[in-house]
Amino acid sequence: MAALKIFISHSSRLRDDETSEPQALANWQLLQETCRDLVKDYGDTIEIVVDFQGLRPSDDWERCLNQWLAECHAAIILFSARAIGESNWVRKEATILSWRAALDPGFRLFPVLLETGSAATQLDDDPYFRMLNLTRTQCVQGATTAGEIVGALRQRLGEPETLGGVSETPYETL
């Protein structure tokens, strides 16, 4: 059985000047722990596709990200205040992923609002993200740990044994 490819969009990587910024560090750790907990819970029924695990030095990273966006069967967007306010890549990824979700009922999109309150408000108030209609599906809100995020995603994703056969993405069909 083919693994369900789950792309994770985020703006969590620490910048050189943010190593002491507590929220950036917390979001970076939360991303890594969420990936670990997903793999721990779902094993080989899923394949996590995320930049810090899948990109190597000398990769054409833009091409890799674009291919992952086309090939994934599901996606998680981790919306931090920085992802909403500063990241053009999160905007690009959210655009592509919300378009895929709008066209393909089998594609699963899981928006996760980090930094409770601020991210939810910023997402609703941002004209760009509001246009993407990301809140048409229930967002994960209020989760502060990787375990809580994975628990909330599990309610929508299902149990590992129920993931079953993954259909081809439009990209794979081509």
C-alpha cells in the first residue's frame, strides 16, 4: 500500500537574529515534534514531506517544493503570526494547497492555527488568506503541543489502519 504523502507548510525555521526569540524557537520545536509524533502514530502509512527533512545541500529547493505541492495527498499548514504576516512561501503554498482542496474532494487540507488567538485573528483579518477561504474547513485551534496537534489531526485524518489506498494526484496521473 502506498503511503499517504503529507506536505507540511510552515514558517518556523530560526533566523540567525532570532535564536533567542522565544516564540520562533517554540514554533521550530513544535514543527519538529509534530513531525515526529505523526510518524510515531502513523508509521509507514504516511510520508511526511517537509523541507528540513527532505532538502539536501545542492537541491533545487524551489523545484523540490513545487513538486511536493503537486504530489502530496494531504497537507498541514502551520499558521504562526510570522507565517501569516511575513512568509511569501506560506502564501504560495497555501494558495496552491487551497486550490487543490477546492478542486479535489479527496485532497485533505488541515490548517493549524498556532499562537492561539493571534494567528486566528490574523488569518481572518488578512485579505489574502481570507480570499483563500481556508476557514471553510474547521481549523485546528488551541493546540499548544505536538500531541494535541496530532490528536486533533487524527480526528480528521483517521486511524492509521483506515487510511487505505491512496488515489493518484492529478500530477501523478499526468
